[in-house]
Amino acid sequence: MVDYHAANNQSSAGGAQTYMEQENDWDRDLLLDPAWEKQQRKTFTAWCNSHLRKAGTQIENIEEDFRDGLKLMLLLEVISGERLPKPERGKMRVHKINNVNKALDFIASKGVKLVSIGAEEIVDGNAKMTLGMIWTIILRFAIQDISVEETSAKEGLLLWCQRKTAPYKNVNVQNFHISWKDGLAFNALIHRHRPDLIDYDSLRKDDPVTNLNNAFEVAEKHLDIPKMLDAEDIVGTLRPDEKAIMTYVSCFYHAFSGAQKAETAANRICKVLAVNQENEQMMEDYEKLASDLLEWIRRTIPWLENRTQEKTVNDMQAKQEDFRDYRCVHKPPKVQEKCQLEISFNTLQTKLRLSNRPAFMPSEGRMVSDINGAWHTLEGAEKGYEEWILSEIRRLERLEHLAEKFHQKAAIHESWTDGKEAMLTQKDYETSTLSEVKALLRKHEAFESDLAAHQDRVEQIAAIAQELNELDYYDSASVNARCQKICDQWDVLGALTQSRKESLERTEKQLESIDELYLEYAKRAAPFNNWMEGAMEDLQDMFIVHNIEEIQGLITAHEQFKSTLSEANKEREAIQSIQAEVQKIAQSNGIKLSGSNPYTTITPESIDSKWEKAMAMVPLRDNALQDELNKQNSNDTLRATFATQANTVGAYIQEKMEEIGRISIEMNGTLEDQLTNLKEYQKSIMSYMPEINKLEGFHQLIQEALIFDNQYTSYTMEHLRVGWEQLLTTIARTINEVENQILTRDAKGISQEQLYEYRASFNHFDKDHSGALMAEEFKACLISLGYDVENDKQGDGEFARIMGIVDPNGSGAVTFQAFIDFMSTETTDTDTADQVIASFKILAADKNYITADELRRELPPDQAEYCISRMAPYTGPDAVPGALDYMSFSTALYGESDL
């Protein structure tokens, strides 16, 4: 007996040998199950005859007909297509053994280990060994080469069956015995490839004999697959023989192997179309998001540019609240949308480059640069609108203060002028005595003094009215009318005063008696009275300040005023003493007084009354000034609180901006580790958001307190907002860059070590850490990677070609992403338009066109319809109705104008 185990230890068929060892589960010590042996005899005999009939012969008894080795050698020549050594034609046993050994040597030369199978056993007609040998031949020449998705032969054949029968009801192929017992799996295989041969819907699971006979007869008649088993053999066995079923099914596999090529072609097309569909969806999403964002900006800018003035501070503060709501509620989501838009655009461009598609060009006006421009315009409008609101609040506050002051002074003046015209126009001096006329003259002189004292108030009223006009006060018309009335009346009073003075002077020569004391009283009482009225005005005057220095100035002036009250009280007492002296002289001389001073209407009682009122106003003024001082101290505290937080946040943003700049250059580890670390870093940055919100709260308190300056910090809320947004955007872009590198690595098959080498080389020559290499730096980098470009001149040779790829715009700088794209393109292969056209040609059975029915049969429904809707009608000379042009469609997928 010949043992072929040692003879084949050095066989080169490693993968196949391993499989054959796994599949070689033939029981050489125990007898075969009789039912299984019967099935194997039939199946193996039919399988052998399906090949031997090509040589014009066949076998009847498998263990007898192979004993002389002649038909065995012939079978091996037919199935291998190779010539074996010339057989020996003698009838002796040694001749038969030699022939069988030649056959076994040929089998061993194909990498098959034949353990314990010897030529003597075959020559002796050992059924078990003969069947084992035939099964080994079937495994090697009919099953071993079957591979689906890099699986073993048996697993590949099973996977092929599962995929082909998946759409069919009542079929669930899990093995090569029980799953085939009802016959539906055989019928499903035939129907999947030749639906015209089988009416699958008419088959019943409860009629296995009919199902099996139908499949075997159709296969024998139309597919040239001999009937290897009887239906009763399979149905009558609890568990059909696995080897018999595998042998039978392998015949179906080889019969339909041509369809496998079509399936491979369909898979390639599906892959290409899936990429194209995904890219188109990303383009549509970008266009919609860009349109929505630009539309929001278009609607928002006119609102921010609206400068319609309001009449009151409250109305403007309502606008300020609306603006704050816009800043805190409406704008932040749009900032996120803008950032996501840029990330989606970059990701889409990377995917298009990786799949050899043309770069995506958004619709006119929807480029990233267009969106950035619109965003810049929006932020400019925001800044202008905020400044305008604060300016308007200050203007309206000033206007309300001036209007109140105007009406207060006008009311005092109108009260003083009430009845003055009647007094100046009366003719009382015509019937008066000389002393009475002199008294009237003195009284008139006192009135002129009073009139002159009121001149300042009139000028103040006119000045306030002028300022209200210049500041565009909404009720300027009524202010102007009242001011004009006061000025006109003042002119009339001036003319009447002059006229009365002239009349009194004409009669002065006739009147000599004048009461000097009354005159003295009147002269001193009038200015004192005017001083008290002015003091009362000042004590009631409204004030508005913006810092501690201003309120301290008012307090100092008030203290100076209080220091003059002692002298003023002495003047009041002196004036009152004049009136007392008048009473004393009158009493001592028995003079009967008329009861009033003829030179003035100011009585001692009125002086005392006004003095008491003025003294009562002093402590009220003290309290008002102290309250304002407390308010300004509180505002100063707000300034300091905001400044402390702003300085901390500003330093943090600056530190993180510098840190992310270093991280983007110095990142180590795998791309996934870098991505994880960057996302953790982004998470740590976002955890600082409460500090930003805290600062926003301080800023809101400052705005509500109408604080417009801050000497404790150089930061403004606007600067910090922009810095924070730039920090978040920079982190998001860095993360997107690493994600695109992962996409490039996975799509191009670049190893982590290659990416690390590329990054290290790029960073080594990026001396200024700018993230880009100049032309000479890039040349040095290529040389370090093994490219022979050292002697290339500018604009010539291989280096010029490479620069044209990585820097198509001629900017003179090469980014890391362009560098990675170039290196990945140089080292990997991708689908091309030619490959897609070749795949379609397989599906179309080598025709120059393809039909909708062929597409629907070979491709998934959604991708079939995708092709049908986009393919142009075929117009070639061999066109038929419904023909579609797959060549121009494939070319368009890759943005090429021709093949």
C-alpha cells in the first residue's frame, strides 16, 4: 500500500491543503451509513459520467470500473485539462496498480493529501476507499476553487446558496443536508438564474418529491446537469448525505458561474452609485442649509439697520431688550449652523476627492466665502445697531432732563411775569402825590432791578429750547411755541418798563417825598428774594451723572452753597430790620402807613416763608446727592466685577487659541486617538461656557445701569464674543481635518504608520508652523520621502507636475490635506470611469447599450431606478427601443468629457 502523506509534506497548496484537511472527515474505520452510501454512489457516479461522456465513455459501477485505473486517469485528464502519463494496457494486477498510482500521483501533485488511500485498495474494489477518493477529487476540482468574500470552499458555496435563495419564501439554506430535503432550494437556485424554466409560485413545501423531481428534470434537460439522485433517496432519509448534496449543488454553481460575473459587476456599480447618491444628498443638504442661513441673514440685516427713533427712554430700552434676546436666543443656533455648514462642505469635498469625483461647486451666491461675507455684514450691522441704541438712550435721557428743566424754569418765569403788563400799563401816577410818584419811581427802579435779574432765566430758557431743537426733541413744536411766547412777552415787558420809567421821570420833578427806608428795603429785598428763588431752583434742579467724580463735584458745590447760608441769613435779618425801622419811625412820628411798601410787593412774610422753604429743601438735596453717590459706588463695583471676569475670560481665550495652534501641529498617536483627544479637548472648552454666561450676566447688569465706560479693563463684551466664537470654530475645524484624514486613510488604504510618516515629514519642513509648505520646503519634503526631484528646475520635470497637482491655483503653498491627497493618490487605486463602463458592459451581455429590464434584474430597486432616470437614450446604429446609454452615464459620474 502506498502512503501519500509523507510524499506531499512539501506541497505548496497551503490554503487549499488546510481546507482539504478540514473537509476530509471520511470515516475510514467505520462503515458508511447504507442510505448515505447509496446516495454517494448515485451522485458520484453521475458526476463522473458528466465528465467522462465528454470523452465518449461512462461508468456503471464506481468501485469496479475504476479498478484498472484507465477510466480514472481519463476522468482526471477531462476535469483538469492536462495530460497524464501514458497508461499501461496490460491486464495484470501490477499494471492496474501502476495506472492507479499514476492517477494518485497526479492528485497529490495538485496539493491534495491522500491519507491511507492506496492503489491496492482501489484495484481490489474497496467501495469505501473508492468513494473517498472520488470525493477528494470532487473537492479539489469542483468545490475548492469556490470562494465568496474570502471564505473557504464549503462556506463560500453555502454563502452563495444563501444569497441566491434569500428572496424566496419557505427557503432557508443553513447546511447541505436538511435544508435541501423539501426541494425548494434546488428550484429557487434555478428560478433565480433562469426564471423562464421554473414556475416557483406553483410549488408546495409539503410536496418534496414533486419539487425535487421538477428541479432534477429541469436541470438535466436545460442546464446539462445529470440527474445524480432520486427524489425518494433524499426524502426517504432522515438526514441526506452532505457530500452528495454538496456535489450536486456544486454542479449548479458551475452551471451558473457566468451569472456570478454579472453579480460582481452589479456590486461594483452599486458601490459607485451608492457613493454618488450619498454625495448628491450631501450637496442638497448643503444647498438647503446655505439658503436657509443666507435667508435668515437677509431678513435680519434690515432689522438691524432700522434707525427709527423712539420718543422715550422706555421705548428705546424695549428695543435694547429685543436686541439682547436676538443675541442670546436667536443668533447662537445660527452660529452653530454656519460652523456645521463649513464642516459639511469640507467633508463633501474630501469624499469627492477620494472617489475621483469633480469638486462640488455650490450654486451662485452660496459659496462658503459668500456666507462668510454675509456673516461679516451681519456682525457689522449688529455692532452699528448696538451703538445706535446706546446713543439713542443717552440722547433721550438728556432730552427728558432738558425738557423737564425747560418747563420748570418756564413755569417759574410765567408765574413771575403774571400781571406785570397790567402793572406797567396803569396810570396811577397821574393822580398821585409827589411822594407817591417818587415812591412809584423807586418801585419802578426796583422792578427794573428785578427785571434784569430775570434776564438770565429768560436766556437759560431760550438756550434749553435751542438744545432741545438740536437734539431733535419730539415735542419741539410746543417747546418752541412756549419759548417764543416767553420771549415776545419779555420784549413787551422791556418796552413797557422803558415807557413807564420815562413817564415817572417826567413827573419826578413834581414829586419829592420819598420814603428812603422803603426804597432801601425794596432794593435789598428784591435781589435777596431773587437769590432765594434761584437757590430754590438749584435745590430742586434735576441732575444726571455717570461717575463718582461728577457726583462728588455736585456734593462739593452743595457744601459750598450751605457755607453761604450764614451770610444769607444775616442779609435776611438786615432786610427785616429795615422794615422794623420803618415801623419804629412811623410809630415814633405818628405816621399812618398804608400797610404795604410802595416800592415793592415783597413782604417780610414772603421773605421768611421762602427762607423756611429753602432751608427745608437743603436736607432733601443732601439725601438726593447721597443716594446718587451710593448709586455711582454700586456702578463702580459693577465695573470692577465685570473687569475681573472679562480679564479672566480674555486670558483664557488667548491661552486656548495658542494651545489649539500647538496641538494641531504637535498631535501624536493614531488618528482615532487624536480625534478622541480633540473631542475631549473640545468638551473641556465647552465646560467653560458657564463662565461666558456669567460674564454675559455682568454685562447685562452694566447695560441696565447705563454704564458706558470701564477704566478697569480693556476688554469689551463684543471682543470676547468674537474671540470665543473663533476658538470654538478653530477647534471644530481641527477636528474636521482629522476626520477627513481618517476618511482619506480608510478610503485609500493608507496605514497609520504611513500617515505618521507623512505628518512627521510635513511638520519637520514646516519651520514656521504655518500649516503649509512653500515650494522649496515641499521639494525637500518629497526628497526625504524618496522622490527624485532634487535636480528639477523651476517649472520643469517631475516636481512641476506634482506642484500642479497639490497647488492647482499656483499660490506657492501646499497644505497638509493637499499633501495627504497626493500621497494617497500615488500609493492607492480607486474606481475609474473605465471600470464602471466595463461593469455595465458585463451586465449588458457585451452590448453597447443596456435596457431598463436588465438594470432592474441585476441592481437593487433604488439604484436601478436611479440609473434609469439619469441615463440618456442610446442612439448608436445598433439601438433598439428602450436602449439606454451607459457609457455617457459612467463618464458623467466622474466629471469626464470623454473616455
